Amino acid sequence: MLVQSQNSIAKLMHNDTLHHASYLAVAKTRAKILKVFSLVIPMPRPLLFVGESACDELCDMMINEGASKVFIVTDAVLNKLGVPAKVTDYLEQNNISYHVYDGITPDPTFEVVNEGLSESVNAGCDAVLAIGGGSVIDAAKMIAMAQGNNCQPKQLIGLFKAKKPSVPLYCIPTTAGTGSEATIGAVVSDDNTHQKKIAIDPKMVSLAAAIDPNIMKGMPAHITADTGIDVLTHALEAWMSVNAGAETDYYAASAAKAVMEYLPTVYKNGDDLKARQEMGVAAHYGGIAFNKAGLGYVHAIAHQLGAHYSIPHGRANAIVLPYILDLNRKASEKRLAALARKIGLVKTGQAGSSDGELADHLITQVRELLETVGIDPTVKGMQQSDFDSIAKAAAKEVSDTYAVPTYMQASQIKDILMKIKTASDERAATS
Ligand SMILES: [Fe+2]
């Protein structure tokens, strides 16, 4: 009996290994295809205006490009706070008409995007301006692309579905996080299942973006922390990606350096305009880096934690990030050490500057940053019974989309989920 069950276990393990081997083969082939795509597909970049007059300069550009009626996409909170006024006042002074749509919700659904599209078309707008965070910018991308192609947003889901250019699109990010103004992707949630649907198309990249620190200074400290760690995660995952190159390295390292230096400052003092501006540029650079190099397991698992337990995207990344740095520590030792040197965490030649020591030092610095900016590792309602589906979906996202340095078996992903749950339970017990 014992021998029989040992044989069954051995067979299962053998099957699991075979399954993982075929998963690895598919994932690595897809990663190579993604690399070719990133080299062949043109990745347009928005013109970037930076500083306290950036919004005015962006408006001047819209006017010079011939915009006669601007469709301003935002959300109700920002509109109530009067954030779009900085732009609408300037447009009024220059006799440019506009129409404000503030119906964008977090994780916008097709219903929300369709409503925005109808309003833009009915109002006769000929330019789209997003003023908001990642959800607003993603929705604006879909509205501009659907209006330019005279189609429904749903028809744009998938790869390169747009045949014509978008209506001219401009962005003013109000958070320093997603870098969505620089990327070729937009996410819309299904109205019924709330499953995320992704459109990928270079035609959705904005013509210009304004990084204005005054627009970002009202962001509360906890959102500043969550979105700032999202930037760091974009930078680190793009840096560790097998598909990283010289260009993505430049942007990823610049973004990582800025976050390590300025996030603690802006977390403590949200009115520090220099730090706000540096974080805004870092978010943009992070977007450019992952647009080409891709992301990894931090985002794959964080997306699932967000979907299952309604955790903000940046916070979910912050919770997962240390575990994936530990996972990649061995395979990415040289790369992590190179990043530590590049961003000046430790100078070459100093004591304790072997690759291994530098990689460890970088990971420790990231952990310390998470503490400094008060990241709460609690995931409310985490259930072990969800782990199978979370692990499966995360593994699929990685194999479909990313080029990671270390691939995990489902059991390893579940081990990480268990560690997150344990840390969360311990935190809940002591608070
Ligand atoms: Fe992200």
C-alpha cells in the first residue's frame, strides 16, 4: 500500500515536472517573440512638458495643433477638487471650447468608456485631454482611439486593432505611478465579470504629456506611497526582464534612482514641488521602460490580489515585490548589482561591493523604503482556497506577456501567497 502511494506521488511529481517543462518552453518562446515585437513595432513617445508651466505649454501645443473643442476626461473627485480648472481657465482665456466628462471610475468598465465616447462625439470634440491617474488615462486612450476609428471600444481589445489614428490625445497625469501616458496598452473591465480586457496599439500613445508638480501636490501620502512603489516596480521588473536593452535600462535605472531618492521626501512633504516633479518624470520613465522590456511576477500576482481582494494596484505591488526580489536574487545577481552601482547605492571599489553583496544591499534598501513610506502588508480576506486560481492566472499572465529571469512552478507561487497571508495575519493580530 505504502509502495503504491509512493509510486502515485512519484508519478504526480513526474507529471508536474513534465507540465512545468512544457510551460517553460512555451513561456520562453513567447518571451523571444515579444522581444522581436518590441524591436520591430514602432513605440511612439509623447512630447514631454515638465515643470510648473507644463500644463500651459501643453494647452499651447493643443491650440497650435488645431484643437477647436477639447474633450476633457477626468473623474468626479478631481473635478470636485477643481483640478481641471488650471486647464479650463487657460483654454477660456484662449477662446478654445471644451467639454468636461468626469464619469471615469477606478478600473473603468466598457459602459463608462462608451458613455465618454458618446459624449465626445455628441459634443463635437476634436481633441481628447486626460486629467487623472491611470484609470482616467486608460479610458481616455480608448475614447480617443474609438472616436478616431469610428468604432466601439470593445472592438479595439486585442493586438493592433486600430486601423486609423486616434483623435489627438494629450495627458496630464495627476499621480506619479502608472506612466500610462507613455505606454501602448489600456485596460478596460468587463461590465459583468469585471475581467480585465487589454488593448495594445501604438496608435493610443498620447501626442504630449505634462508633468506639472502643482497638479500632483494634493495627492494624499498613502496614495503617493502606493503609486511611487508602482513606479519602482515598473523600473525593477523592466531592469530584471530578459528582454531589457540599453534603452530600457537607461529609463528603468533613472526611474529607480529617482524613486529611491525622492519618494521618502515627497511622502513626508507632499508640497515639495521638486520631489513631486522628479517622481512625475520617474513615473513616465518607468512607463517607457516596461513598455518595451515588460514586467514580471510582481505585477502578475499583484493583478490577482487586486482582483480578488480589492487592493490598490501600487499597494499590491509593494506587498509582492520583496518576495520576487528574493526569488530573482540568484538569477539576477549581476543585474541587481549593476543597478545598485548605476544608481549610486554603493560605489564600485568600496568595501562590501561584490555582486552578491550589492544585490543583497539593493534588496535591503527596497525593503527599508517600503517601511519608510508606511506600506501596510495586510491583505484583508485572503483565502487559501483562492490560491490555486490566483497561481494559475498569474502563471498565465507571465507566460503570455513577460520575459522573466526566473520561472516558478504553481507550488512556488502558492508558497509566496502563503507567506503574504501569514505576514498579513500577523499584522492583523498585532494591530
Ligand atoms: Fe504597475
